[in-house]
Amino acid sequence: MEDKKFQFKTNINCSSCVSKVTPFLNEAAGENQWEVDTTNRFKVLTVVSKGITEQQIVDSVEKAGFKIEAVSE
């Protein structure tokens, strides 16, 4: 199975927000499989992982209490 790359606009906008969402994303996507660009005005979350669906990522971020929206290519 090949790695899939997903990108989302979020409201994860600082390092403490990133640390809050970390356990949720590590569980869903795996450690070191994702990153949030907090310098981008859309706070883009990029996930590169095998065997995960877009919905699982959305659910994980929402569970952590953040807004998330898929970025259309």
C-alpha cells in the first residue's frame, strides 16, 4: 500500500495547539507522519500515511477540539 498525502486547513495555530492535537494524530496517522504549518495563514496540516482515510484524520482533529477542512487539490 502506498503512502497517501492529505492536506487540510485547520485552526491549529500555535505550539501548544500542536501539542494538544499530537496524541490524536499520532494514534491515527503515526508519529512523524504529519505536520502543521503554523506559519501558513490556513494552518495547513499535511498527513502522509498508509492505510488512513481522510475521515479518520478529520475525526482525530475534531476529537482534539479543532476545526479542520480538506484542501481541494
